[in-house]
Amino acid sequence: MDANQQKLVKLAYAKMPFGKYEGRFLIDLPEYYVVWYHNKGFPKGELGEQLQLIYELKLNGLEELIRNIKKRYPKPH
């Protein structure tokens, strides 16, 4: 598995670490919440990068891509 594939598998299993949606998979965050982050500014670091990618996926209707990855690949360690 190449680095991009690994990044997508990790994204598929990433969860919100804090706030109202703590513990929810990033892909399952409500669209309005991700748009709010887009307007406010994404957090720094890996979480911000992941939320930005989630925003792009939701914007383009590609959430199912990430859900399919979860079905096909086991959770990374």
C-alpha cells in the first residue's frame, strides 16, 4: 500500500478528538460543522489537514469513497 492509500485508510478511521462531536468519525461529521471549520480556519497539524480533506470530499459528494475504504481495509495500528 502506498503513502496516499495509507493516508486515506487513516482518514477513514480518524475520529474527532474534542468538542460536541468527540469520538465521531470525521467522515460522519455533519456537513455544516465541516463548513464552519472551513470558514473559521482548520486546526493546525494533522487534524486540520484531515478536516480539510473531509471538507473537499463532502463538497464533491465523495463521502462514500471513505466509507468503502473502511469496509475494505482493516483499521491501521
